[in-house]
Amino acid sequence: MAANLPVYVYMDHSASTPTDARVVEAMLPYFTQVYGNASSAHEFGRKAEDAVETARETVARILNCQPKEIVFTSCGSESDNLALRGAAWAARRGGQGNRLVTTPIEHSAVTKTVEQLAALMAFEPVVLPVDREGLVDVEDFANACGEGAAVASVIYANNEVGTIEPISRFAALAREQGVWLHTDAVQAAGQITLDVQELGVDMMSLSAHKFYGPKGAGVLYVRDGIELIPSQSGGSHENGRRAGTHATPLIVGLAKALEIAYDELDAHVAQYRTRRDHLVEGILSRVPGALLSGHRERRLPSHASFVFDGVDSSRLVMHLDAKGVAASGGSACKTGNPEPSATLLAMGYSRREAIGGLRLTVGRQTTEADVDYTINAVVEAVEKVRKLSGELTV
Amino acid sequence: MAANLPVYVYMDHSASTPTDARVVEAMLPYFTQVYGNASSAHEFGRKAEDAVETARETVARILNCQPKEIVFTSCGSESDNLALRGAAWAARRGGQGNRLVTTPIEHSAVTKTVEQLAALMAFEPVVLPVDREGLVDVEDFANACGEGAAVASVIYANNEVGTIEPISRFAALAREQGVWLHTDAVQAAGQITLDVQELGVDMMSLSAHKFYGPKGAGVLYVRDGIELIPSQSGGSHENGRRAGTHATPLIVGLAKALEIAYDELDAHVAQYRTRRDHLVEGILSRVPGALLSGHRERRLPSHASFVFDGVDSSRLVMHLDAKGVAASGGSACKTGNPEPSATLLAMGYSRREAIGGLRLTVGRQTTEADVDYTINAVVEAVEKVRKLSGELTV
């Protein structure tokens, strides 16, 4: 993409990925040719319905579940909302527990939904501690589930620091207590297993645009037997779990993208790892005082994240942008009013450190040259930001 | 579209429309080239954000409102959910009225959401009567708004019978009582005015795939000053009103489709009207006992709907499909277990009549030959269904 810059390196694949050309090709007929409403009882409707159901089978195969356990949504945030709201409301209606067990390193679609359920409907949030690497404590989790939980939600791989949680252990503990476990697998998809039998989760959220699929398409896996109350009500689409006309092209695209991602998983992951390791090594060795945030081994293959003490990450991202590198801060950079990252604070970093988070995430098109360019840009940008802000390097 | 039939005529444009080729062309670069997350603070993000904000300005121009009053959603059902839930929860939080005022001819996204709010949160539904033509009584509406209403929702043009409600009168009455009025304008878009100043509504739902845009994209207009509580919470997208990564291609496509629909409105509407009138005249004159349902004049230009006494509409739709005509019944045809249409029942039709609804909706590609073919197919199919079911014609 020409950005009026001689070089522009995209290092923000955790924020979004380009749609694979094969995915676009697969979607195209569903805009102009197979345009029926998948709920219509005629040839045009049936063709659309066939495409939706074929996509559902593809997704189910990769998740190792039944097609009827797949709910198509419009994005990962919607999936998180449906899981949390749907389970909490069902628990309320069933006279079950009132607690919503979660962690301080969830995506905002989980955090804010729990907050709203607490504010509007008097649910009780329980937020578990995490350690310095971003791992949630297993014992704390078991205890929290034992005390009247309606639902628990633990992120599979964190978006900011890339740490992969031991989800199968949480799932086993939740099941022992009869508590449903939801996991946000939005960042994990396309990099690690999504086998729900192996993971043991009851609900799992995915978002297509994180694995080279289209924006506007998500999945919520819901284990057979769980009856969620729909958070988007209306027509009886998706077995009454999500109202709204099926977005046939997007659903087809999501399935195609997931299929490609898992057919080609080993090759992509190997390449991510090589590039990412090179990036981490370069930055840690050349930037004074740089720390790798998150877990060193238990992290997403594409994901590098750092803390630069004394650096305001929103400025750092701005300087990197000016140098032609698309990166992401740990905090809400766009406001221009940097807040420390809640994730880093929860992990035990100081406020000063928690303002200095940087995320760099490689992708399929990332080259060695891109990585070298990025390392140099980060070295220069950190130095510049430190100099401008009058901070001393460590 | 080849449907393995010598002729296949699509007469179900109210269910969905093909995406305009110009819309597809406008969307394409946003899949593979401008693929940044519109929330990202770098060049890739800004380009996506620019596209989203340009689309917002286009939509606002056609609705005659401010860009900030436009909320992009994933579909019409989501827009309806956000309007109803968001307003009801806000009213609850603000200690305002508890009643949800609506009609028996709303889309299920309104009806089912009101039902759920009543069941889960003890809101009180008030369902107003409609007359034989599907018009909601203005006086009843005024009375209902005066008695502690949280929000009112009246469909702009009904999906089943095409009747256009006098929305501006309801809006004026609601405003007098300080009640927010939402309208579902999903069927109206691309056929009649969407000028929210002229209509006077506080909230209005649109769905792109009804006006030759992509499936998976909707709009909720929310008048400045109304603070909805988000029904999909998480990130601060859409000014905190709808969390979830912007689906840039779909948003661009929605705006392009709306622009085309209103740039070319007069020509399309004139053609819809000609084809539709021909269709209505042909069917009423040739099918014994056929009735036009809905209002004769105050109806959508593309929309024809009938009641055939003694005919099970799900069978009729099946026979029409076999003859190569895509049509829609008034009832939930797909189940094979015909229920009378709630809309027709509310309008005063008998149960026997309310099973015999048929909707035929013309579109941009509908030709005179298509209409002639459809008339013949309906004549034959009604005769066949009546013969098979042993019913006498009227």
C-alpha cells in the first residue's frame, strides 16, 4: 500500500490483516449472483443457505465440533457480548449464580460487558489476578468458580502482550464446578489450535479479519446443550441465537479464511516465529532498557510486545508512523492523552512503565527486510522520544 | 442466476437485493489494500478511518442529519435492537417510564426485543391496534405515549403488506410527550424519503442489503442528545454506541449503495411503480377471490401483497418456486407448518385468510416479461394449490 512514503511496513497484524485474495475471490459471487436471503423459501434462498451451511461445516471441522454449535456473528466483540450477556441472562432466568468471573487482561468487549451487566442488572464481577507474565492463577480461578458463578471468561491469548493462557486447565476446573467457560480466541485464531474438545471450553469467540478474512464476520462456538438468551433478538436465524439476515459473502469468506489459515498453519507459524524472534532479539539487544512484556515462551508466534521505560507509547507510535512503520501502543493511543495500559498495570508494571508499551505483530507478507527496517526505526524512535521528553535512558 | 430452470424470476426484493456492481467495485480496495483497523493510530488506520468518515458524511447528507448522528451497525436487526434496548436501558437508568409502545406489524427484531425486555427486565409492552390497511391509529398512539413510555417504535413501511405509516405525525406526537420515537425504515430505504428532519424521528434503522448494498451492514440514526446505552459493548467505536472493528468495505458499500439509490430514486421508483401496478392489476383481474393486502395508495412502490382465500401460502410459494418465481409468503414458510400471519391477523383478516398471504416485490432488473411470467405463474399456482387442497374458489 502506497502511503506517500518510500517504505511503509505493516507491523500491526493483531489489529487487522489484509483479506486473502483467495477469500475475496470466494466471496464475490455472493454479492451479485447468489444474492438471495438465506432464510427465503425459494431457489435464490436455498443457494444462499447452502453456502452458509457449507461454511458452517468448514468452521465446525476446524473447531472439531458439530455444525449446530457454530453461531455466525458480525465480529469478535459481538461474539463476546452474546457469550457474556446470553449466559448471564440465562443464569439469571434459571436462578443460578450471580457472579461473572473474569480477568484484568480481557478484551474490552468482555470487560465493558461485565461492567454493564453489573451496573444495569446487579451482576457481581469477580476479576482474578494475573502474574508478571500475564498468566491467570489457576487456584484463584477454581475458587472463584466455586462461589456462585454464572459464567467465566478467560482470554485465550492476550491481545496486548501475546500471553497464551492454559485454557484447557481452566475449562476442566470450570466444568467440575458446573460453570460455563467462555474464551475470547480472537488473537489465537490462525496461530494455535482451536480444537474445542482439546480446549474443553463451552464458548469461544473468533473474528475473521484477524486471520485474513473479511471485517464484519465473527463466530461464537456454543457447546451443544447451552441455551443462551440472544443478545440480538428478532428472527430465528442461527437456531434462535442471533437474529439478522445472514451475510452470505462474509460467512463464506470467514470459512475460506479459516480453512486456509489451518491448511497452511505450520508454514505460516514457522515464518511468524522466525520473523518475530529476529525482531525481539534486535530490539532487546539494541534499545537500552527495553523489556519483552508477556510470557517469553507461552506467547503467540506473531506477537512481540515491549515496555520501554520512560517512553510515552502514543508518541512512540506516532514517530514510528512517521518513519513508515505501523505499530500499536499498549494504551489508547488515539486520544493523545496517554493512559497507562490496564493490562500492564495488572501484570505488576508501574504506571510509568505501563505508559511505555509497544506491540509489533508480524504477518504473512512480513519480510526479513521489513523486520530489519522496523528494528532500526524502533531504535531511532525510542531514542528520539526519550530525548524530546527529557528522560534519561536506563 | 441459473437455477437449473429455463426461467427464474426474482420477485423477492423485499427479502434481499443483489449488490450493485458499482458498490462491489467501491468495496474491493478495502479488502486487500486499505485493510488497516480504522481505530489504529497509523497510516493504515487513518486511511480506513477516512473511508468510514467519508461514508458517514454521505449517509448523513441523504438522511439530512449530522454525521455524528449516524451509527454503523451490522444489520437492520442490530439497529432495531440497539434502538430498543439502548433506549429502554437508558430510561430505566434515568428512572423514566417503563412502557415500550409499539405495533403488531413491527419487524421481529422489534417485537422479539420488546418481548425479551419484558421477560427479563419487567418492561411493559403496549401494542397498539392497526386498521384493515395496516395503519396505526394516531389517537391510540398519542394516548399510549402519555402514560409513562420509555420509547416508542413504529415501522415506517411494513415488510409484509407494504403500508407506509404517517411517521411524521407519530414523531410530532411523541415529541410533545417527551417520548423518543424509533422507526424501522429497512423496507422504506431506496423508495421513499429518509429525511429525518422531515420525518421528525429520533432513531431510524436501515439495512444496506435492502437497497442494493452488501449484507452485513446497517445504520442506526440517533438524534443528537440521545444517550443510548450500548447493546454491544466494548471498544469506544461509534462514539461509544457500538463496539466492534469497523467493517470498512461494508460501510463504504452501504454509503455507495444509499447514494446511488437516492441519486437515481425517481427513475427507479417510477419503474417499480409501473411494474408493480401491472402485476397487481394482472393478479387481481385473473385470480378469483384475490385481495390486495395493505393500503392501496400508501404503500411502497415496489411492493405487491395479496391474500388468496383458501390457499396455504407456504404451498403457494413452493409451487411458484417450482415454476421459476421467487416469492415470499406472509408467514414463516420454511417450517412447513403454516402459521397465520400475525400482521394480517392484527389487520383484521381471519385465520383462514391470514394463512394465504403472498408478497411479490419488484426490483431494478424486473422486466415487463418477468411480470407477465409471474402473473401466469401465480394464476396457475393458486389454481393448483386450491385444487390439491380440495378447497373451492370463492
